[in-house]
Amino acid sequence: MPLLNRFVRGFSASRWLRGSNGLRQLSEGGNGQEWLLARHLCAYTVLDGAAVPARKRKGFVEMALARWSPFADTQSHVEWVGDRAMAWAWSRGRMLAGPDGIELPQPRRVLPESMFRGAPQVSGEQLVQLDEGLEGRVWRDNVMVASRWWSEPPELAEWNEFRRGAGLSPAAAAPDILVSELQTQPWAASGSPDIREAFGHYRGYLALAAAGIATVVLVALLVGVVALKISIWQVDKQIAQQEQALDKIITARDEALQARAAIDARLALRPPAGQIELMGLVSGLMRGQWQLLEWKVPDARTLEVTARMVNPDPRAIVTAWEASKRFTDVTAELGKQPNSVIVKAHVVRASGKGSGK
């Protein structure tokens, strides 16, 4: 069995945890590297693909993440649950940044650490202990509809702000911290069997089958090696002719991709909306009589508004703002002044504007 285990490991990728202090090896393997990316290096969102045909969902996710992602060099992982997609995004450059400015080699596969701790829930909330910090989760129908990372356990006010952003009412106390060790396999997003989990269970048998097939193929190749050598010179001649044509195509494609990346990077520097446009949006979303007390834009993607109105309803404000599809991570809380409310949100670029990043 030890010999078989070593043989199976040769077909498996070694697993590493990528955190703020670099890489930490979790398991051995001889088929490249698989990284588990720490939660604080990821951004998270949920995409609704109910109106998108199954054959077009891959392109839909790529376009949606390009518009939403805060990174110019986005990489991502997506898990579908019915018509909704849980999506993690991260910066390729930051992930591969090694010591002394040396870029680390690209791993064979990257998965978020979150998928190796805990399990999907039909409903509820969790505060999960990670390798670094903690992750707050809100679940509905096996979909993690909200996720937030803290370096330390959050205060009750922070936890309730997170709950309000997920459409929940304030809690009387923060939940107990769920301590979950890293699992050997990621949790499946839906109730159906996950192909990676199935591969994990039968990996040993698959490795033996692959070895048997490889032996048969090798014998067949040895028998026909003489005939192959006779035809090799013909293949080499055709390859040389095709490589010349392919080199021109590849060079043109690389130049086009570089130009597109440069354009997208410049367009991404523009704020998602101007001040006048934001004021018009807010005026249409704040219902009833209200008075603007304070207007803050801490950065190009963040808006903070303090307003006075009669009997302000924070939940209704959060619902209206997020329904506009121009704001995400919306929170609303009553201010210190009478009948005042403080609204904070991330601004989303309007569909069809800019580069879509």
C-alpha cells in the first residue's frame, strides 16, 4: 500500500495554502501544484443567471466578473447552484507576488480557501475560523448570498452591519465561531455529485487504470516504431510549413491582446459614475421628503450619504438601492441626529458603459 500511495501521489497535484506570508505546503504530489487562496485575497459576489441559457452562462459569467471585479488582472472561480453562481475573484499579480519582487510560477489550479472549510447550508449564518482571520457567511438555499472577511472577531455592530447588507435584521449577539479544519476535498455547490469529489474517491483506481492503458499504448508504439520513423520526415516537413503561418497569426493575436489590455486598464481607472449622475440616482431612490445632510465619496467606488427624513426605514433603503443594480454592499443605519440615516454603498458602473471591467 505505501508503494501504491506513492504511485497515486505521482498523479496528484501537491496542495499549498497561499496566504499573506507566502506558501505553506499542505500535501505532497507530483503533478503540478494546487493552491488554496486565502479568503482575504479574494473578492466575492453572487451572480443571477436565471435569464441566461445554460450554453451561454460561461460567457455571461466572464462578462459579469469583468464589470464587477476590482482587479485589473482578474482570475476567478465559479460554483453554480441552480440559476445562481457563487463567484470568487482575485488579482493574478498579487497572488503570484513572491519575495524580493520575484513572480512565483503559475499553479495548475487555484481554489478559494472558503470551499475547504464548512459546508453549504439551506439557510442561516456562520462565522468561520480561517487560517488567517474569519469569514462571515449568510446562506439561502445552499447559496452563500453574502461573505465578508475580518482579521479579528467582529464587534456586534460590525456583525449587524454585515447582516443588514444581506437583508437580515440586527442580531442580539454575534454567532459562535465555527472552527473547521481544512478538508481534503472542496464542498460541492449543489446537491448533485461534484466531479472533483468523485475523482478524489476513485483517484487510486483511475491511476491504476491509467498505468495499464499507458503500458498497452507503449507496447503498441514499440511495435510500430519502425513504421513511424519512416513517416516522420514527412510530418516534420508539414509542421515546418504550418509553423511559419502560425507564427504570424500568434504574433498578431498577442499584439491585439496587449492593445486590448492597455485600453481596458486605462478605462478601468475611470470612476463608475460621475457626481451629477450619482446625485440623480440617489434622488430617484430616496422616497418621500428627505434632506441631504452630508455627501462623501471616500474613493471612486464608494459613496456615503447622510440624509434626514421622516421615519427612515433602513431596510427599505437597502432594498431600493440594490434593486437599482447601480449599488452593491449597501448598508443603511440610523444616524445620531433625529430622523437621520447614513447610507453606504459601492457604486457599480452602468451596463454597457466603459470597458466592462
